[in-house]
Amino acid sequence: MTVNGSKQGVLRIIEKLGEASEAAISSQMGVSLSYTEDLCTSLAKSGYLARTAGGYELTPEGKRVLRPYRTGGVTGVGRRSAAVYPILPPPG
């Protein structure tokens, strides 16, 4: 599974907070709680997130998938918070 867009945003928020509830992620991203639940469920099924008593945390695989994007990026501003999006090479 390719992790990009909103799913990468979820991973970055959890990386920043260490552990996060779906409500906290939803608030940070400025999206609905039901959309956040779908994102987290998908990421957990793919092995990138683990369920905790307080919400979710990154698995080793979740940390690994973020590693290539830590060296730089372009800052984009969402509705409620700023996020860093990686500079990716053109497709093909």
C-alpha cells in the first residue's frame, strides 16, 4: 500500500504526538471523525498503526514508511494546521 495524502498526514500527526486518538487526529487535520476512523482503520490493517488505550501509535513499519520523507519538503497549510508534504519526483 502506498501511503500518501491524508494517510501520510495521519502518520505524521501520530509521529509528532507519540500517540493520538481519532478525535485528536480529526481535529488536527480538519476532517470529519468518520473519515479519520476510516483512515486509521486502513492504516492499522496495513500494519502502520497499532491500537492503544489512548488511540493509535506508529508501528515500526509506520515509522519506516515516514523515514524517506524526513529530509525535506514543502510546507502546505491546511484548514486548521500546517503540514509538511514531501517533494516527490515526477511520475514515470
